[in-house]
Amino acid sequence: MQGVKVVDHPLVQHKLTLIREKARSTKSFRELVKEIGMLLCYEVTRDLPLTNVEIETPLATMMAPRIAGKKLVFAPILRSGITFAEGMLDLVPAARVAHIGLYREPETFAAVEYFFKAPTDIAERLVIVVAPVLATGNTAVAAVDRLKERGAKDIRLVCLICAPPGIEHMRGLHPDVPIWTAAIDPALDEHAFIVPGLGDAGDRTYGTK
């Protein structure tokens, strides 16, 4: 699909298979989500601009590449995006974090916002929205809407798994937001869960069901 990058690295695919397993413990699920977050972070930041700076090694002075511009912003969608983003923060510990509290209304599947906090200079930074699943796309679209309202111009979306309806919804309303994911599953069930999917990412991360 245009604007969607499926990360097929063997480590990503292996760990995704592990978290799909119904019998996976809460502790193991949480650890694996964090690990996949780190691996996907490598892919979504692959084209960050570099600039050469002068440094001194123990043996000589040299020009060496360093990431240019202001630091990244990771924007996890609460709750389930938090652990996913933690892996990315392990890789980029100096990044800023925007928190977006959204939940899906169980009858209409509409996104309901309950919290939003972002850096004031978000318009000057690359923002990576972190959402474990892109099912209907309603919460991810709402998150991007709010970020753009605050001035964000350079936004990317990272997911563990997606379904075609969610991709179409996101790309239809925000075609300027590219998507990185570990898998595209074929369908949604009557409750708008991805099938075969991995269940409710928030509940499985925090053991709340």
C-alpha cells in the first residue's frame, strides 16, 4: 500500500509472532512490545538528516556525522502506546514525549479524548505517533488531528499491526503521514478488533482483563 512500510526484519517478525500467542504472559508481552518498539524505531528514523561535526577521538581529530536539527518527539497513544514508546526512548533517550489520551467508545468505535500534553515547539520537530494497533483508525486519526492543531507538520505513525480499514482511513484523511508497521492483517471482527491480530494491546500489556 502506498505510504505504508511493512518492516519484515526477521527479529521483528519473530517477536511479533510471540506476542500474538494467547498464552503469552503479561510480563513477556510487555517486554516484547518494548523490544519491537526499539527495532521499529531503527526503521522509522532511517532517513533522519545528518550533519558533520568536528570531534576528537583518543587518537585524532575528525569530522563525524551527527543527527541534525531538533530532537524527536514520540507521541504514544495512551494506554497501550506507552510500553511501545519506551523501547524507542531506550534508543533515543533525549527525545521529547507528547502524551495523547484517547479511548475507543465501545458502541460507536469513535475516539474519545481525555488527555493531551505536548512540547510547545512541536511544530519544529519530527513527531512519531506510537500506536500498537491501527484497526478502524479512529484513535490514530484523532491523535494526528490534535497534533496538527498544535502545529505539528512532520508526522509519522508506527504500529505493531494494521488492518486495511484503518490504513485507508488514515491515508484518506492524512495522506502526508507515512505509516510503519510490522504486519497488515486482513480484517476486523464485529467488535472492530483486528483478526487474527493480538487482542486488546492495553489489556494484555497491563493485565487488566
